[in-house]
Amino acid sequence: MNVSTENGIIWLSHQSDVLRKPDQVPGYHKLSEDHQKLFTAFLNNFYRSWEFPEKHLPKKVKYIADKIPYLRINCEDGNWLHILSPTRWY
């Protein structure tokens, strides 16, 4: 869930814990503008898909120019994901 404030958006879990915003994830500022938009949209969906998203916070993001390009995130829980779109990741 995100909440608008005078200073922007605060990302909150269902338990009202403050979640890491996209621009707070290391590697975000190295992404192109289009990839930043993709990551922001993905992160909004990703947080909503977990009952306790605070347990799956991203700790790093980077663009991978592979045969099928993707964004890769590493999570604090040790998992990693390939992001293909705001709604498709594995």
C-alpha cells in the first residue's frame, strides 16, 4: 500500500511498517528512466502480493541485457527475481 503525503509517497505494509521506496534501493539511480518506471510499478505490485512484504525487501536492482532483457533484484531474505514487466516476474 502507498499513501500520499505532502513530501511524496510513503510505502506501507499491511502492518503499517514503512517499506523501502524504489529510489532507496541501491542500483535504482543507475537504471534508465524507463527501467526506473518499470521497477516502481513492479515494486508496487510486488509489495501487494505478500502478506508481510517487509520480509522480502529488495536490497539491490540492476538491468541485465540478456537475450531476453530483465531487471534483477536481490532481496534481503536471500531470494532474487527477474522482472519482465510490472506484473511478470520469476
